[in-house]
Amino acid sequence: MNEIIDRISEIEAASAAIIEDANQKKKEFAGLMEQRMKEFDIQTEAETEKKLASLKQALEEKTGQELARLKSSTLAVQKALRETYRKNHTAYAEQILTGMIKG
């Protein structure tokens, strides 16, 4: 009978050691996963910042080009209007005066 009790005690001690070892490995694995998650978060954040900076630069360049195009277009329209006025200001004045007289 003592032999059975001794054997049960040995099995119980072995199972306790196995459970303790499993808990220790579980803690180590959890720590490893936490570290990997932190590294992933850091890497993802860096990649995101890099991509955002690239997109921002591209947008600023595109905006600058569009502004330059609009400025050039506006200056061309202003020049054309000035030239048209310079050539036709007498006719415009006559039309206005005629319209006022005929009323």
C-alpha cells in the first residue's frame, strides 16, 4: 500500500512539475508575443509615417504645379482682356454713350 501511495505521490509531483513548466513556458511565450507586437507596432508606425510623408510631398508638388498653371492661365486671360480693351475701348465708350442717349 505504501508503494502505491509513494507512486501516486511521484506522479503528483511530476504532474505539478509539468504544470509549473507549462506555466513558465506560457509566461515566456506571452512575453515574446508582447515584444513582437511592440516591434510590429513600431515598424508599422514608421512605415505609415514614411508613406504619409511621401503622400504629403506628392500632394504639395501637385498643388504647386496646379497653382502655377492657374496663375499662368489667369495672367494670360488678364493680358487678353487688357489687349481687347486697348483695341476696343473707343467702341465700348461709344456703345455706352449711345445706349445712354437712346435710353
